Amino acid sequence: MDFQTKLENYAELVLRLGVNLQQNQTLMINAPTEALEFVRVVAKKAYGLGAKDIHINWADEVLTRLKYEHAPLETLTTVPQWQIDRQNYFAEDGAAVLSIKQSNPDMLKGIDPGRISAANKASGEAFKNFRNYTMNDRITWCVASVPGEAWARKVFPDATSGEEAIEKLWEQIFTITRADQEDPIAVWNDHNQTLAKVRDFMNKKNFKKLIYKAPGTDLELELPEGHIWKGGSTPTEGGVPFNANIPTEEVFTMPNKYGVNGTVRNTKPLNYGGNVIDNFSLTFKDGQVVDFQAEEGYESLKHLLETDEGSSRLGEVALVPHESPISQSGLIFYNTLYDENASCHLALGKAYPTSIKGGSKMNDDELDQHGVNNSLAHVDFMMGSAELDIDGVTQDGKVEPVFRNGTWAMEF
Ligand code: ZN
Ligand code: ZN
């Protein structure tokens, strides 16, 4: 299959399976400038599917870095009202939102982590309302990735040129997203069904607690009453099915924000907003991080944990078998969208309110009473490996193996 066909397949996937674009709907795309070629392919297809309008928010890694280097702190921490209004306008209009992520883990290397975290916090505050639309599945949204040179070179440091690295990364993306298959939509429908089976099984099990054991990890995680496992395709409030991540290999729910105890060690580097955090561990008591270490990116981790009260608690628990197609690539992507789908992971920060029965109708106090974490942050980190064992504790106190040696110990 030639490159152009795979690119068209990929565009079709993000539009039809990802945001599931409907006739007469507006499409908003967040994209890096290096994705221009792909965005043009997507736009053409989107109009073909009946898009009413397409709006693109461009970003550029070089320009972003220049801003962090030179702009006054006040500029970094002030989000102009028109930008907030723009996002809200598209959400209220019921637009589909496609976010194309590039992922140069060194984009902000050397920049004062205090400046980065202040800027993250400001944008977290500014786009709170917009985030409620996505995190409550009020609109369809999808995150996908397109190679950029800096990112591709980080994944393939031995490539002889930027071009070669980009080509290699595209090949990986096409394989992992199944865009290189004859009928990717059909393959994805099967894949969504497999994930639905696992999700339904976990919902039926309704475990009260998960216990994780791996080198450096000894963690107990309570699952709140009414928690819901999700995975693959989910419907919006209005009933339109969509896939929020392409690729996706996980089933996930939320832990009780007050019910996490023990220590967890990461297994893959975390690219947190243009800086790498690695070889770190977090120790929890009653849901809160009370101690942490990091060999790399300690300051970044510290700032993340100090973002607000909820950023030192967990908002997501996700299970991914170690033999997922992404793990099989043997690569580290320094891109959470890819790395999290190769590995069991947890997220610091906000929980998806849809991970608990009635959650999207609860106010902040009710969410808190149900153990649903709230924060400006939501940062997934990878802690799965071939050495991870997980036990589930049933409501009546029976202990059952859920994962052994990094993969499912249960039959679905
Ligand atoms: Zn996840
Ligand atoms: Zn997440």
C-alpha cells in the first residue's frame, strides 16, 4: 500500500471513527504547523463528509519555545478572553474537535519549570468550561498524532536524516493505528468490540479494590461505588459514538480519590509538556502523594504535583496488556498517546466524571463525596511492565488474579 493511501485511510479513521463527523457539523482542528499536509487531506475529506465549516488552531513548536524563552511571565499566564470565547463558541456550536499532537519531549528543555507550570495552570483555568464539554462527552473529540522532525528524531535517534526519521515514525503510526490495513474501519469496529467485551467483563466483576505488585510498586487502589469501566468507542450525551484516542488499547475507570495507598514506580519516561520526567516513584496515603522521587525531571514533577489540591491525587486507572501492538514495536514514543496505550497507566489529576454512575450530572461537592478527583491537571503516566501482577478484590472480599506478568489473567 502506498504512502498516500495510508494517509487517506488515517484521515478517514480520525474523521469517521475518531470524531465521527456528522453532516452539517463544524470541525475544529488543533494542529502543529508540521501537520499541514495531513490537515489538508483531513479537511478535504471532512468537506466530503458534509462538514459545515473547518476551523484550525495552528501551533508551532519553535514559536512556542520562543514565547517561553522571551515573553514576560504575565503574557504566559494570561489567556486572552477571545481565545477562551473561541473555544466556548465551538463547543456550544456542537463542533467536533480533532487534536493533532506532536510530541517533541525536549521542546521546553532548559526552560524554568516554574514558568511552564504557571502557564499550564493559567490555560487549565481558562479552558475549564471547554474541558467540561470534552471530559463529560458532550461533544465528540479525538486525539491523534502526526510526526514532526524533532519528535521523530527522538524516537529514531539512529536515523541518518530528519526525513528518514519522519518516514519511520509514519510507518509506526500507520501500523499501530491500523491505517495500513485494507479496510481499517472494519478492523477498528472489531477492535472496539474486543475492548467492549473487556470493559463489560470488568463492570460485571465490579471489583472493590485493585492491588498492584511489581518491582518498586506496591499499591492498593479502591474503586468507588458505581465506578464504570470504559474502553474503545463511547457515545456522547446525545448518543453519537466516537473514539477519543486513536490509537487506543486501554480500558479505564477512576480510583476513589481518597482510597489510594502505597508506592508506584513508573516504567516509561513521561513527556510532561515538553520536558521528560523519568525513573520516578510516588507514595500515596489516603489518596494523596505524601512522598516522591525522580531521577530525571524532579522539578517538573514537583510543579505538577503542586498545581492544585487535586494534582497530587489520582483520577484514572487504566489497564493495557503488555503485549499490545504498541509495546510490540519495542519503541519509546515520548508521547503519552502512544506510550499509555502500550502500558498500564494511572493519571494524576482530574477524573472523567463519566467514570462513575451519574457523574456528569453531579456538582463539584457531589463529585468529591463520591471520590471523584478534580484538578486543572490530567496527566497519565506509565507503570505497566511484563513484571506487573494485579489482583482484584471482589465486593465480598474474594481475591482474584486480574493481571499476571503484565497481561490479563482472566478469560473474557
Ligand atoms: Zn488512559
Ligand atoms: Zn488519561
